[in-house]
Amino acid sequence: MPVSFLLQIGTAVAVIAITAVQLANVKSLNFQELWNQKICLASANYKDLSVCTYIYAVGGVSIVLTIIIGLLQMITCNMCGCGKVLDAVFTVLATAWWLIAGFITAAHAKAANDAKPKINQAEWRNAVVLLCWITAGLFALLFVVHTGRILVSCCRKRRKASSDADLEKAELARRDRPPSAAVELGKEVANRPYMIGRFGKSAKEPTPVSTHLGGPNI
């Protein structure tokens, strides 16, 4: 299992866990009269549960989509070679998703931290905001990595296509070469001075003339 997969899941789980345990736990207020009520300390109005619900949704959607895409790539053998493209698309969308969550939680956390009377658990609200920024940065980094993988793959395919085209041109040129040219080249090489004697007598060597004179036997 890739480290990036664990980080994506881990940060989202941490956001949900902090919100559920530290920000949605009514005992954090130390007001026993509110122990039977639901609260959310992620915003200035702790009786408004919408911010905590939003944080749960952000983390939950991120976890579910990360798992689905991981399983889909595993089942389809990296999407038949297109896994890098799917990863790039998902990470850029996840980056935007967590950036928006970071801005929203930061605004509500600031309002809660500045509220009068003071609302408890400011450090945990800030932790949720920080985790949102960290998760967005993680997905942005993964987007850069996946985009780099796509560019490298495209460069390799272009280089291979160019090499194959050069080989094909060379093969066609070899086939189109007239046979007579090869024959003439062979004759030219054979008649060169340093080749004389390697293939028998030279064609220019004169034929010896017999000096025996025929006549009647005495």
C-alpha cells in the first residue's frame, strides 16, 4: 500500500476524530446543564451543528473516494495504463476540496476564538484548520508528482515513436536501393589495388603466351 494512500486516509481520519472527540463532545464545555444537548465547538455558535457536520462530510468523502480509486486501479490493473491520469484528476480535485475546507474552518475557528465569552477547545479548532491545509498541500504535491509521471510517459512514447519511424525509413531506403548499384559497388571494391590477389587473378592481368615452337621431331 503506497505511503501517499496512507497519508490521504490518515489526515482525513484525524480531522474527523478531533472533531468528534474534542469539538462535538458536550463535556468539553463543563456545563452539566448542557450535557443532554448536541454541540459543536468548531464555530462561534456552539449550538449550530452545521460546521461539524461539514467537517465530517469533507473527511468522509475524501476517505471514500480515495479507497474507491485505489481499489478501482487495483482491480483494473492501474486502469489499463491510465492510472496516472486518474490520479492527477483526483488529486487536483481533492486539493480544491481541502482548500475550500481550510478556508471555511479557518473562518469559523477565528470567529470562535474571538468570541465573548470565550469558547473552549481553541487549540483543537486550530488543529483541524491546520490539518485541512496539510491535507490540501499533500494532495497538491501528489498532483505535481502524477503530472510529472504523465509528462515522462508522453516523452518516452514520442521518443519511441521517433525511433521506430527512423528505423522504418532506413528499412524502406534499403529495400528501394536498386540491385545494380550494389553490383557496381562490389566490382569497384574488387578492382581496388589492395583487393588484388584476394579473389584470384586480377581481370587486368595479361594471359601468358607460350614460347614453345612446334615443328617436326628430329
